[in-house]
Amino acid sequence: MMKLDSKDIALLATLQMDAQVSALEMAEKLAMSASQIGRRRQRLESDGYILNTPARLNANLLGLNVQAFIQVQTDSQTAKTHSSVAALIARTPEVVAAWTLTGESDYLFRVFCTDLSSLNHLIQSILLPHPVIGRVHSQIVMDQLKDDTALPLPQ
């Protein structure tokens, strides 16, 4: 793993806030040339520090007015169970992120739905009937206080 210098960290911090910022704008901000910025960015991409540059969409403007976290307990913790859950979430677009967990729940899903009725449908008609899912616990997001895209970078 390559050691990052202060310019690399500053470049990554800038890109986390706005991945569409131009090399020229970054060059001015970071006191480097645009070509240096381009080379560093390319190296950070090829070394795997930058995975991709997705567009952040406005969920409310898209009619996705309900965000929730759903904790899922499965009936067993086997490779077959895990594959079954992975296949389920792959074909369920409302699940935008999923994690395996230690503790009481086996999985945590982050979901977006148009309304409470569609969240209820997701839970009652898609998740609970799934043969490996034993229990779900949902929590509706009231307000997001902090953006979740920026990672803490080393100083």
C-alpha cells in the first residue's frame, strides 16, 4: 500500500466533496499544476484509493420520501443463507446498502421507499416471506444530520 502525502490527502478530501471539480480548480486550491493533479488522481485511481465517482441524487425530488434502516435476523447463519439474502437484496432496488453484522441482527439494510405504504409492502411482502428471514426490525429516518459520503482521512 502506497503512503499518501499531504497533497494526496488534500486531493482526496476535495474529491469527496465534489468529484466533478476540475483539475484547474483543484490546482488553484492545492497550489499545484493541473497536470500534477491529473497524474495524482490517475495514480490514486489505479492504486484503488478512488473506487468510482457516482452521482448523488436527491431522493426527495425522485419521490423517495421515506428512508429507513432495517435490521434482519436470519433463521441460521450458513453460506446458503448468506447467498439467499445476497440474491434477495440484489433484486430489491429499495435496498441501497447492506451490511453483515455481529450482535443480535445478522444484516442491516438501508432502504428508500416512496411512502410508508411502500415500506410496509417491502417488509411484509418481500422481506418477511423470504424463507431464511426470521425477524425484521425497522427504524424510519426522521432527518439526516450528516452526509455519509466522506471518509475520515489520515492527517
